[in-house]
Amino acid sequence: MRLYIEGPVNKYYIQTLCMIFFPGSRFSEDEPVTENTPEMWVNLTKSPETGIDVTARLSYRGQIAEVTRHYDYDEGYTRERREKIALGDAVTSVCEQVMGYRSSWGMLTGVRPSKVATELLQKGMSKTRIRKELTKDYFVIPKKAALATDVAINEARLIGTPGRKDCSVYISIPFCPTRCAYCSFVSYTSKRLLSLIPEYLKRLVHDLEETFETIDRLGLRLRTIYVGGGTPTILEPDQLAILLGAVERMTDVRALEEYTLESGRPDTITAEKLAVAREFGVGRISVNPQTLCDDVLRHIGRAHNTEMFYKAYEIARASGIPVINTDLIAGLPGDNFKTFSASFDGIMALRPENVTVHTFCVKKSAELRQAGADIYSMRGGDTGKCVDYSQIQCAHEGYIPYYMYRQKNTVGNFENVGFALPGYEGLYNIYMMEEVHSIFAAGAGAVTKLVDYAPVDGSPRFIDRMFNPKYPFEYLDEAGEITNRQRLARAEAFYRERNMLD
């Protein structure tokens, strides 16, 4: 796709709006323009006296449409937000004219579709007023406006008043037994790379020791620990004992609000591994089928079948670990409403404490895309019906939506939502996504986020991100140790310089 921008316009924002209607688009200026290349012209002018004027014109497959919008500045919005609304209105409106399609999320883009609802909630708006604002100003359809509002309210209740000295720890195990066809995570499956696990664990424990020492020295309050991947249960029982035993020595895991081991893959779950997890204080795990349709599982390259999932779930329930999460994905290649609804009903019959319903996302480095499969979908086929079904049935079964995010190139531009029985919400997910406190990360591919949620000068929250070496072999070389020491020194300086240790 080609973009032609005039005026003070955030080009990335226009790209994200265009990708709602042209999923998978690339915006390279080097590629030749053909009759099938969408071309968008956007012009923005603004002044304190006359407000904002935006013109958007789209040419695609012989159709040309143009939309002009004028917005006055409004005391209820910052000028930046008002300009963003004007741009969103013009661009989505002209795309709707040409494509004959309107996204259920209107002009909302980005990872956190409930962010606007959260901001309006913080201004003291009522639930009803927030829904109306989302529908009127952002073109969100009513049922999605209601979902965003409910998530914002539940998140606010769970977050409470963030403490500037609160923090969480993320531990990365970036290895999997096999790679799913839709996955692009930094996870490793070859025998040579899997052979790095013992050395990786040794290094990871060393880095965790330094991390927990820094947390203690700064007097921070550790609220949650999340062991993610990859697939952490690729570790053998003795390897899990090394990792989880080290964590137990470093901190009081019984005092945590939440301690999660992302088990994930049913083909890696054994009673012995979960017994180790239970012994060392883990209170929340995942057992993720993605679907209960064996044909779809084969198509997406999962190494388990439905029978293996049920066996793994039975092991998890028998382990005594109190909270189980299950993941499903709506819109998988080869799936449809009949098979998805049957999968969802099967999960509901098990009554897990958490259910997370993702929308299939086309990752740029996934095997499915590399194979040239035509998997992008603007409307999403049955996916919207599947997503609606999951949300209606969760409400009927007493599950509440507490966590939501979106990704680029999701089928139909739909969302990922975490549901929980009351009192069993996954807190780390909220803390990480809403950036309410610092996340100290250890391991390859992990990202530390230092957060000052309530700066003393009254300015917006301040966030500093630090990226660990991406690949395990990079993490294990000498530079990796230097990076970890630098990261922790930078974290300590962050807290001291921002007067967060009083």
C-alpha cells in the first residue's frame, strides 16, 4: 500500500488504520504501484482558531473516494486526541466507502482497546456515559463498547491504587518441543538448541539471583512472578526443581499475590513436573488446547490431540495447583463456528478458573505465512460469530472479562479477552499490559519495563524499556552477563533518580 501524507500526521497511526481494511499490507515506497495497489492520500491542517481539517482520499481497483472532516477543538479532549479522532474519522470513513466494511472497533487501534474507556473512567464518567462516548466519538459498535467498559472497570478494581515500589518478575524459558505453524515467538526446537537448556538454566539462575538481590536492596514489593516461554514445561522435573527451587530460595513465594507457570503445551505436562511446581509454590498454570478439533490441531502443527489435552487437564486438576487457565483461538485456519463452539462448550464443561479466548493473528515470521497461505481476512468469516459466542457463554457461566488486548493482523480485527471466575483473575497479565508497575525480566528475549506510575511532578507515567539478548546463544555469551549487570544498574539508577525509594 502507498501512503501520501501532508501535514503534521503520525504516519504509523494511518498505517494501523489502513491495516484494518487491508490486513497484511506493507508500506514500502520501493515496491511498484499496480492496479491492485491501494493508494491513500491524507492531508491535515490545523489552527487554534479554526480547528482541524482532514481530507482522506483512497484509490483501489478502479474505485476512488474522498472524505473531508472538520473538528473544532473540544475542552473535553486534548488537542492531540482531537486531531487523532479527526484523522481516524476521515481515514476509516473513506475506507468504509470503498471496501463496504466497518470494523466493530471503529477507529480504535493499538494493543489496548480498553485504554480510552480506562481514561474516561478515571475522569469520573459513568459506565453508561463511557459506552456512549466510545460509540459516538470512536465509532465502536455497542457490544464492543460495553466489553471495553466492563474490562476497564474490572481492571481498575483489581489494580486498585498502584504503589511506586510494587514490581513483578518475568522469567523466560524460550524453548518448545515443536513450533506451531502460526507462531513467531522466540522459541527454539532443534536438538542443538535444546541441548543449551542446562547451560541456559545455570545462567538464568545466576541472573535471577542478581535480580532478586536488586529488588531486595531497593526495598521493592514483589507482587507476582510469571514463568513464560516458549514452553516452560519442556524442562524435565529435575530442571524445573533447579529453577523453581532457586526462586523459592531468593524470595518468599507464599507472600506473592500470584505465581504462574505457563505450562501451555499438553504434550509437555506430566504429573511429576506439576508435583514439582506445586511443591515450590506455583499457584497458577496454563493447559492450552487452542482447539478441541483434531483436524484443526493437525493443520496448525500442534503436537497433541484432544485426548492428550483432556489427560493433561486431568493431571493439572489432580496436582492441587488451585488455578488453571485454558487458551482457545478463534479463527484458526480450517476452523469454523461449529467446531469452535464445540471446543468452547467442551472447555466450559471442565470449569477452569480462567479462560482466554484469542483471535488468530497472522505473524510475519510464522510458517503459515512463509508457506504462502492466503490467511489474511478483513471480515473474518465465522470468527466474529465465534468471538461473540465465547463472550455470551462466558457471561452465562459466571465468568467476567478482566483483561483484553489486540494484535496487528488479527482475523477480522477482533480482540483477545481473558475471562475468569470471580476471585481468580490473572493479575500478572493486567499489571504487564496496563503498565502499572515495573516488570523485571530475566532470560533470552525478555523485556524489563521500569514504570513510574505516579511521578512526583504530576507528569504522565514514565516507562523505560530494556531488552535482553534475543537468542539463547546470544544470552549465554559473555556480553549477556554484561547486559544483565548493566540492566540492573540502570534499574537502580531509575528508582533513585526518580525519588521512588522514599
